Amino acid sequence: MAADQDLITDVTDVEPVEIPGRWDFAFTYFAGNAASRFFAEIRENRRVMGTRCPKCRRLLVPARSFCDACFERTTEWVPVSNEGTLETFTIITAAFPGLPEPPVVLAYVTLDGADTALVNVVTGVDCSDIDAAAARLFEQPRVRLSFVAEPQGRMTDFSFVLAD
Amino acid sequence: MSNPVAIVGVGQTGYRRAHKDKSSSDLIWESAKLALDDAGMTIDDVDVVVQGVAPDALSGEICGEKTAIIGAGKPHLRVNTGGVTGSSAAFSGASYVASGRARAALVVSLERMGQATSSQQVFNTIFDPVYEKDFPLTTITMAALRASMLMRMYGYTEEHWAKIASRNYRNALKNPLAHIHKDYSPQDVMDSPLLAWPIHRYEACPMSEGACAIVIADERSAQGRTPAWIQGMASTSDSYAMGDRIHRPEATLVDLLTLRMSAERAYADAGVTDPVHEINVIELYSPFSSAEAMTYPALGLCKAEDGPAFVDRQGVDPELPVFNPSGGPQAANPVSATALVRIAEAALQVRGRAGDRQVPGVRRALATGQGGATQFSTVCVLGAQRPPARS
Amino acid sequence: MTDLFIEGVALDASWRDRDRSLTDLIFDAVRAAIDDSGQPLEGIDSVVLAAHDLVDGRSLSSMVTAPAAAAYLRDEIRYGDDGAGAFAAAMTRLEAGHNRRTIVAGWGRASEHDVDAVSHGLFDPFFGRPVGLDELAVSALRAQAWIQRHGTAGRDAAWRRRRERAARNPRAVTQSGVQQSAPYPLRPEELPVWADFAVAVVMSTEPAGVKVAGMGQSSDPYHLGDRDLVGMPALVDAAGKALADAGAALSDVEVVELDALTGFDEALAVEALGLAEPGSAFGYLAEHDSVNPSGGCAAGYCAPAMGLARIVEATLQLRGTAGPVQQDAPRRALATGSSTIGSQTQTAIVLEAA
């Protein structure tokens, strides 16, 4: 039998323990044939391809192996223009750990010929005055693709730049 | 044949940046105990436990919920549907009870993101690793892309975003469970630092920890208790691809097609035909002002193009339902639990147990859930009146 | 209670098929299950998923993956746990009248993630991870507790027969893509054959070839020290509930598909369920093909798809379309699914030829 002074009835009188941890797990993502072909076209031919759904006939960009709305495999591969219209955007102005240094302009763009919009960063925008930059992008300007010098077969091989 | 089911107990730990004095299992247990006490039940009266935790990476624990209130032979479910995790868990519990396989369900959602050093870095890893994760897509930028589209399409201004946020903060002053207790004016919101144009810091939800629990009971178990009957509940999922929705003829990216579909189904089951006048309180899963604005037309409260005017009418027009008497997610956003908190708060309003934030005479309340790439939408209609058994 | 039926099934097992992304695997399995059901897509109103964020390497997996399982504009929910549990939850949704026809799908792709790291990461950061626990360690602890009571006689014959069945199963992956060392007292041949799985079922309230006759679910507490590791009470409880729900006895069951991480866990489950006397599981397994005719975890393994894979294999047996591993016209089958951590939750499903 424990003596009275050994009985613990209050656990709040203690320094809470904190254990440091890291959430670090390695993965290998298989892009599959559709995205691999999409990336190869960017790398080799500097062009963006879409796939067409045989049912709804939408040209899906970036290319994918199936249309999730119709739940059908896509069939046809079709290139789209290197120019398009900016649909919506944000200008990231605050820094977050592990993410690119601000300011960053992120936008969805519909390349001419596509039925869907594609996300990427818009480079070369003067962000010294955020409100002025926002006003410019709010007008849905025309943009075109700008490819990096040595494409690796990733989405980061290109970005959007203002067309004029 | 759906048997009537009701929420008869609610328990919440309260929400704050971190509960450093409590483990995950402590928080789960505390909310569960409060809910069972509120229902006048013990764990033995419950036949299934449903827990929601999403995403695991925010807490750095994979199965943190499996350390508490599990065992003793009860069925246990682990729901993970992002932002709608809490409402999905509630609906799952409701299905077990309505099917007759459980007399009552205990539903608990814990958020433990106080253990994360950076939520936005984690949120970047929810995006498609092949086409999208290379870009700084996060919950904030995803909302900002929609906010700028709403401004262009329907004429919202930064003042509208600020007014919505300010009202939510003001309501939270009466909710002791809320994380943020600050009386920010619309000007304060607009003067707060810009995170991602057009979103300012005080328009964005905080990172909050805490657990929420409810008890869902069948008709027999609800007798002699204070029920909030589930009159209608519906969940609908959308395409992941945001770019595919920009030109969608039936509803664009900012028109929340899935929330509209869920509302239509839930209203039909609840017998709601005129939501503005038949619903007294609306608890919205709206972690950003612009996310709240998107819900108004989807819930049938106004036309999309009348959204800005609808914001201006709030608090002035006594005909309108009361929005987020709890303060909503802008005053506390425990991600896994937030959609369940909406249901719990709506249930407290219907049951007349909402304390200082109680809205007088609530007969019917609505709670929404929103998750994924504005992709998963849930609607739950709760009322004081027992719904008829459907055949 | 409303009668439920399985209308369509598909099981897609592979290893490191670089032609297909994860969403391709899911689409292929779900499309195949819908085609197998003969039902139009429009008649399906709901989708119930079993997928784990950390297995998928996507921190909110269903955001990216649910559309590949036909979730578009449907009532969809995801459980971050075993597929048989998701199947059971889908049953309650149909029985409650909340859904009419449902796709249940589960997947896991061992070739994309680090199975050992994930297995270790499942445990809590205070008591479990610091002492090095992982799922295989739990299986080893169970095995050692059993060996101390019963010894190891007959062990080799049991595994030989199981591997032979897996080798005959045309749906199986029989070479593990992950090299693991076997924690004592487990042996390499008892370890799971890691593979990539996408599994799908179409279930509805309309009569079809296989009836879902009963369901039971149960759970164990978290801490291993609080559990009966050998007796598997959650499994026994779940199976008992499922059989009672179906109005059947264990002796009425002609095929059993058991979800088990290792061959040893399978042996323990056989005894816990009462199929074999204590200490005789190896002998029983060496003589019976009716337990895991598919080969069980020797035919490929990746959580959280396994419980649903067991349901699909049992369905094929009742349909008489299991191929070279087909048993002699069984009328009733029991399938189980267990979840992390260390089989903490168990689901049992009784299926009958309708």
C-alpha cells in the first residue's frame, strides 16, 4: 500500500513534454503514359498537348488518360496554341516556409484551342506596386508560354508571360 | 426507408492555436465525454464510433485517433475527406443509426495541427504531384484565385470581403469556444497584411486545434432527450481539376455546383422550399470571406449576380437568416473538425443550448461543409420537428 | 433489413507498372467493375472509398483520386482505413436508404511509397515510434507468443501449400517488390508479397448473383499491452456478428478469405475463428485450400485495399469464376478485413450465392 504522499491526484502540475519530429516520407510518383507523353512534347517539341474526351468532346489540358466527368478514356491527342487568355490569378505576397519567395503570380490560363484552363506561374510581371499589377492582370490579358533553356520534362519547364 | 435520427449531444474542447497540456487522446476523450454527458448517455449506449482526422500530415500523427475511445468491440470508422471530414463522419454515423445497425453513434473529429510547424507547406502536398504540386498552390492561393474571379464576374470588392470577416469576428466575441476573440472592423481587415492578392490576413482562417463530438441517436434513444432532428443531409463531390471548371457551362469554378446539388437534395428531404425564410441560422464552412460569398447563391439565398448586394443586406434586413453566430471558421478552423463544428453549432441553436450566442426562436438551422479543391460539399438541415419516416 | 447484392467486381494487381499513374490504376479497376456489373454509370449514385493519405503520398488523397473512382457529381465519402470497413459502411448507407447503387473502391500502391517507413510512422510518437514498433513487429510479437505455447511443427507444409495456390491465382502478384528482413521469429516466406492494388465492387439493393448476407465489425484498444494478441478478440467478435447477421454458423461457410499481414497472422486467425483447434493451425492450413484459396497475402499485399480484395476473391468463388483456384461450387463465404494499427479494427462480411 502506497503512502499518502505517493498518491498522485493532480497531473496539471507538470511541465508538458514536447517531442520534436519530422514528417519526412519518400515517394516515387509514376506519372503514367498520358502525363509522360505530355511532358515529352514539352521537352522535345516545346508544345502543349491536350486529350479529347470521345463523349463530351472537351479538349482537356493538361493531357490526361481519362475524362473524370464522363468516366471515359480519352482518345485523341491535339496540340493547343502557345498563347491564351488569363482567366484568374493571385499575387502571393506573404512568405511561407518551404514555398517560393514572394511575390509570385499564379494564374489559370486557357490556351487557344483548349476547353480547360492550365495553372502555372506568370513571370516577368512588375510587382513593385501590387495594386497596379493586380489591376493589370484583372483585365484578363493575353499571355504566351515561355520555356526554360533546358526543359526537364516537368511543369516547371515553362511559365506564362504577358503577350504584349 | 430511412428512419429518423437526431443529434442529442454536443461536446467541444474549445479551439486555440495549441492545446499543449493535452494529448490527442485526451482531446478526443474530453469532447466525447462532454457530448455523452450532454446526451445523458454513457459509452455503453453507443454502438458505433466514427472518427475524422484529415489530413494526418497536419498533426504529424497518422492514426492519432486510434489511441482513444476505440476498442471494447465497437465498430470504429476513420473518415478522411479533407475539409468535409467532420460532416462526412456525422453522415456516416447517421447512416449506421438510420440503417438500424446502431442505436446511437458517437462521432468525434480531432484537429491536432498545433503540432505542425507550417500548415501551408503541408497543404501544398495535397495537390496533384504530377501537374500541380510544383507551384505554390495552397489553401490560401486556391481561395485567392477564386476571390479574384468572383470580383471580376460578380462585382465583389475588398470591402465585401472585409465586411463578411468583421461580422464573423464580432459574432465570435459571444462564443467562448472560438479561437479568435478580436473585434476587427472592416477597416482593420483591409489594413491587415496582404497574403495573396486579394486576400488579407484577417480574412483568412487561423490554425486551430481542438476536438468536437456529437451523439446521433435513433428515434427511441432520442426520447426524453433534447433532439435536433436531421431533416436532410447530402454530400456531393466534384472534379479535382479547377481548370476544368472555369469554362463549365452549368457552373463555373466559383458557382459551387456541388454545394447547390447537396442543398437541393437536403432541402427536398427537409421540405424546405424558401430557404431564406424557412431557415433561421446558417453555419457555413467558409475559411475565407470569398468562400462564404460563394455559398449564398448555391444555397438558394440570392442570385449570383446579387451576391454583393446580399452582403450589404446582412445585419440590416431582419428577414435574413443569421450567419455564423459561432463566428464560423474565420474565428476557429480546426480543419478536421470544422465541418462537424458547423453541425454541432447548428444543433445547439435548434436545441436552444447555444449560450450567449443563442439566436432566439430557432426552429431550423443549416450547416455546410466544404473541402478538397472546393470540391466536396455537404449540407445538413437540422430542425426541432421530427421528420416523417421515408419509404 | 434491406437485402444487398454485389453486381460487379474488379481486382487489379500489379507491380511498378510505370505506364499507369495511381489514378490510372484506380480508373481501370473502377471502370472494369462497372463494366462487370452491366449497369450504366448513370444508375450509380454514390462512391465509398478506402485509401490512405500516407500510402498514396498525397496529403488529402481523395482530392486527386476520388474523381478517378467515378466520384464526379456523386455522393462520395472516403475512409482512411481498410476496404472491408468501407464496404460495411457502404452497406449501412444502402440499408438506410441514403444510397441506391454504390461503387466501393480501395487501393494501395506499394511501389510508390516506402512501406517500412509508413508502417513505422503509423505508431504514436510517444510510446510506439521511439521503441521501433511497426506492423511487422506486431506480427512477430503475436507469432512468438503462439510459438511459446505450440511450437512450430508443420509450418513449412502450410506455407508451401499457400504459395502453390497463390502461384495458380491469375490475379496474384507472387514476387514481392520490396525486400524486407523478417523480424524474429517470422521467416521470409511468411512476409507479405508487396504489390500495387486497385480493387472495386458495385453493390446495390437489386438482386444479383451474390448476396451480401451479413456484416460485423469490432475493434481492439490501441496499446498492444492492453490486447490479447493471440486470441484476436476483435476478429472473433466481428466474424460472430457477421454470421449471426446472416443467420449462419461457421460450419455453413465453405470458403474463407482472411486478411492477414503475414502467413503467421493467417494461422492465428484460423485458430481464433475456431476453424482449427489451438496449436493445429499449420496442419489445418496444409490440408485445406478453402481458407484463402486466393493465396491471401502471398498473392499480393498492400493496405488499405486488402479487405476489399478478400471480398472480391470470395465473390468470384461464389460466382464460380475464380479460375484455377476455384473451389467446388461454394454457396457461402466469409471475408475479413483488418486495419492498422496491428489489426486494431476488424470487419467480417458473409456472402452467399443468390
